[in-house]
Amino acid sequence: MPNSPEKFSITSDGYAPRLKRLRQFSRLLDNIITIPGTKVGVGLDPIIGLLPIGGDFLGLILSFYIIIEAVQLGVSKATLGRMVINVIIDFLVGTIPILGDLFDFAWKANVYNIILLEKALTSPHENKKADKSFLFVLIVGLFLLAIVLIAIPVILLRIVWLIFTGS
């Protein structure tokens, strides 16, 4: 992991409670349980990703919560773009059977996003803040992506079913 979220110190009263809550949420999703004898953490995201089709979609929604909070905190579009890319990588690779499940255990998109958020909030030169329309476009885009990626396996399963059953 590049940096630990605890390395950054945000003392502003407006940010501290939110960041504490977001750190805890990120930890719940990515690192709530440490595998004994290792430094590898496992969270809810890879576990719910094991659920066929809907698990990855639920993980996407939970991960997107951190991005929504980042918009409300006034993070720049560039930082939000990097955060969205982390979530999309997690979601896209997570939809691949078996390989995606293994990837979910290694890729900690939510931890990376907290690091990006904290760096953005401690950096005084971040000035191109995202607006509500940017957030709307992100939500609609990720929602459409999720629908497509859920529909593809369902369609493929239907085709396989028709091939084997003939009905």
C-alpha cells in the first residue's frame, strides 16, 4: 500500500469527524479482518464480491459513498476522477469470475480513495472543485456501467441455459 491513511493529519473541525467516519467505513470495506500471521487485510468488499452478479454491484454502491462525501467536501474534479477510476477498476475486474474475487482481496480501492481524499484536503492548491452536476454525471455513469455489467452475465447465462436445455 502506498501510504497509510493515518499518515495524514486533518485537524479542521469541519473535516475531522467526516474523515474519521470515512476512514472507518473504508476499513470496514477493505481491511476489517487481518489474516493471522500476515499483514493482509480483508473487508466486506471482497466478501460481498463473492455473491454472484449483485455482490459486485453492491460493492460499487458502497465504494461510491466515499466519492459522494468527497464531492461534498469540495475535492477537485481531478482527484474525484482518480477516485472514480479506482472504483471502476475494482468493479470491472471484480466482475470476472474467480480472478475478480482474488483481485478484490488485493486491490484496496477504498483505502486508496481515502488517501487521495486526505491528500486533496491537505493540499492548498486544489482549487477546481467539483459541482453537483459533476456528481450527477458520475452517479448516472456508474449506474449505467453497473447495469451493463450485470446484464452481460445474465444474458450469457440465459444463452448457456438455452444451449443445454434447448428451451
